[in-house]
Amino acid sequence: MTCGCDAAAPKGSLIPYEDALQQLLERALFIEESESLPVVEALGRVLAEDIRSEIDVPPLANSAMDGYAIRIADVQPGGETRLRVTQRIPAGEVGEAVETGTAARIFTGAPIPPNADAVIMQEQVCVEGDEIVFSAEVAPGQNIREAGEDIRAGQVILGNGTRLRAQELGLAASVGRDRVTVCRRPRVGIFFTGDELVEPGQPLAPGQIYDSNRYTLHGLLQSLGCEIIDLGIVGDTLGQTLEALQKASQRADLVITSGGVSVGEEDHVRAALEQLGELDMWRIRIKPGKPLAFGFVGDTAFLGLPGNPVSVFATFCLFVAPFLKQMTGANDVVAEPLQVRAAFDWPRPDSRREFARARLRRDEEGQLVAEVYSNQSSGVLMSTSWADGLVEIPEDSVVKPGDIINYYAFRDLIA
Ligand code: AMP
Ligand code: MG
């Protein structure tokens, strides 16, 4: 069976990156369920409602300075103004109307009393007994923050689909919200195929390697706020693969595996998927990363990543992260690249688009430039840790120092 996927281009041809991504996003099933959370617990979650303010922020006009609230009409233009201080208004209290010839001592954040139309800073006045004297110019509205200057009652301050950062938590709280409705966490089932895999902490027998993909995926999924159902290492038999796939897909919205999707006789993920659901093998015109297996077991989506640790990391950034974001209804699904200058030479063109592990630095003129890790082999996991993003090398292209290229920061791709 297949997904009937348009992306399944004729045998042998490779699908361009944009087409594969678009096809994938079109197939993401939106997670309908939402939950109400205390604002303080909602960091990183995706809003499932519009937040409308019921109040003006600030609610009342208030002072931007410690000083004196006065009436402009009392100011002697070009001369000295003398006013009697008849009241004191700290933040949190409300004053009385300011009478002609008087001033109110006022503190930052305190409401402007009726009749006052400016605040003069305390540094600009002399205090003589219960009077203040000043000759500074005062403009109407000076040092006054208007009511509703930040937010108007009725205004939508945060839209459905917004990913909540620290700023958004503060913003929601500023209009009095103590809870927000967010999309429930995506539940992601993961397992790792390979008879050669061993858990860290165990000794390695000849021929064995540590299962690093498990840890990479845990970190990536945690950064995206997913709930993880981890079935660990699964041996290279059809029986074990079927069992793990069945188990993972029962509870998960998405199952992600690493390894076992090639056509070798030790690769059983494909056969297991075809038995339990439907599967397409996508050969995508990118490096590292092809092939990518995509399918469904019932309503549970399936993404089979290559086994190669660098490919796992890169295909997660390029495909899995946008797919998961799409499932939550987030409005930051596809990361925007920065245009930077290359500080490297890429002499060999490839018919596939290459995503090289890169990082930014400033050149002698202070311009941001990207450099790439010295070994771009897909077996070199050090490159992912050295890098802070990916640069895009277009198909059939060389890059010379100074050329403008696209750079995708990891923090935009996977957070
Ligand atoms: P496969 O796609 O199963 O043929 O695996 C491709 C390469 O990735 C092989 O060299 C595997 O040993 C390696 N590999 C597969 N799974 C993992 C894993 N979980 N952690 C580290 N390396 C892996
Ligand atoms: Mg394998």
C-alpha cells in the first residue's frame, strides 16, 4: 500500500526539498485537543485561543517619573513657577484633583490625579518647605504614560498558533490572565533499529556502537515540547519491528524511528509499515538525509529517519520539526533563513541540495559570515555540536568566499 502521495515521484527521480516539505505539511493531522494551563507552566507551548484583553494597559494614565504632577496652566512661561505641594501619591494610590497653584508629589507608576496634565521630574525642581520652584519648560503630557498606551481593552494581544516565549507569558499576565488554552503536547513514539546498538553506560563489544540517536531525538523532541514514548533499541527482525511499531502507534500522534529503512535484508521498518499501515519512501534531493520514509498506521503518522546520526539530526531540523509544529497549529512552522556571506569555499557541486553544518562569526569588517565544519561526512556527529546552524548549498552549485547564502539557525529550526 502507499499513501497515494504526489511526492512519490517516478522511480529513480529525486523530489526537491520544497515539494517534499509541502507534501509532508499537507499530510500533518492537526491535534484538536487543547488544555488549560497556568501561564507560568505554558512556556514553549502553542496557543489554542486568541487572547483578548478586557482592560486598558496601563489601566490609568500614570507617571513615568518620580516628580510632581502639575497643571500646565500654572506654569510661568520663561520665568519661575512656584507651586504648593498639597498631596502625595505613591504607586498604588489614587490622588485628588490638583487645584490651581498646587502640585502633587507623585512617584513612578502612580495614577495622574485629575486636572494635572504634566509631571516635572524631581531633579528639575527646588523644594522650599511645602513649595516647589522651577523654571524648566514643561510640555503638555510630559512624563505621563497614557491609559491604554500599551494595550486597549478589546484588543487581541496574542493570536491562536502563537508559540509562547517568556515575553508572551508576561504579556498574558499583564492583562490579568492566569491561565491559557494551549494545544496538548504532541505524543511521539520513538524506537531505534539496529543489532549493533548498545545503550551508553554499557561496555562495547566488537562491532557495536552506542545508540546516540536516542539521545539526539530526546533532546530535539523535548525542545519542541513533545511527550515522548520511548521503546528504546529494537533488534533487526521483522517480528521485533512489528511489535515496536504496533506498540508505539497505539498511543502516539507520530512515530519516529531511526535506521532500518534502506533496502538491505537487515532493514525491516519498511516491511513492518507496509504490513500495519501505509508507507511511501521519499528520495529527497538533499544531503544529508535521503531517504525519508513517511506513512501512517491508522491516524498515527510515521517518519522513518535514516540511521546515520548526522542525517537524523538534519532531517529532524528540515522535516520533523516543521511537521510537529504543523500538528500543533503553530504559526512558526517553516524557519526563515538569514542571508549571510560565505567564509568558505565549496568547490564541488552536487545534484542534491546540501545542508552543511555551519556557524556564524564576524569577519574583520564586523560582517556576519558563515563557516562550515571541516568534515561534512554524514558520519561525523562532531559537526552538529560544533555548528549553530545549517547553510544551504544550492543544487549543482559551487560557493566561493563572499557569496551570499542562506543560513538557518538551529534555534529557529528546533525551538
Ligand atoms: P541503517 O540505516 O540502519 O543502515 O544505519 C545507517 C548507519 O547509522 C549505520 O552505520 C548504523 O550503525 C548507524 N546507526 C543506526 N542507528 C543508530 C543509532 N541509533 N545511533 C547511532 N548510530 C546509528
Ligand atoms: Mg540498521
